[in-house]
Amino acid sequence: MKLTDLHNAAERAAAVSLFDARFGEMEQVLWLLSVNSRPGLLAGESSPALEALVWTVKSWWGVHRTCSDRCPDTALIAPPSLASR
């Protein structure tokens, strides 16, 4: 579903409510971890918040390579629904 497919405010509000119900807690956790890890990242240092952010992303979605020998450091973060594919 795209927001452009929603033709009125009630449809948009329903779509936002569905998103919030499914992803709201996850979005809030990731936002807070990213805000708290920012100072260490800007200073070029690791921090417990950064480690928690990385662990959270890896554990919630898994990290999958997008190619083999050509780009070993490239990764795609896949949502849980795609992680098993």
C-alpha cells in the first residue's frame, strides 16, 4: 500500500494506525538507540548504545550479504519476513 493510494484523511489515519500497531514499538526503540549512539559515532568511538543498536538491528532482521566474492563487506538489512528467504 502506498500513501498515494489513500484518497482521504480517514484512510490515511487508518494506515498510520496499522503501521503504529505493527511497528510503533520497534520504531521507538530504534530511534532512541540511534539518538543515544550518535555522540560516540561522531567521536569515532564505540559505546554501549551503539552496540545495543547494532545487536538490535541484527537480531530483529538479520544481516544478509547481497553478493559473494565481489563485495564481501556489503550487506542488506532484511526485515524478518524476508530473512528466511
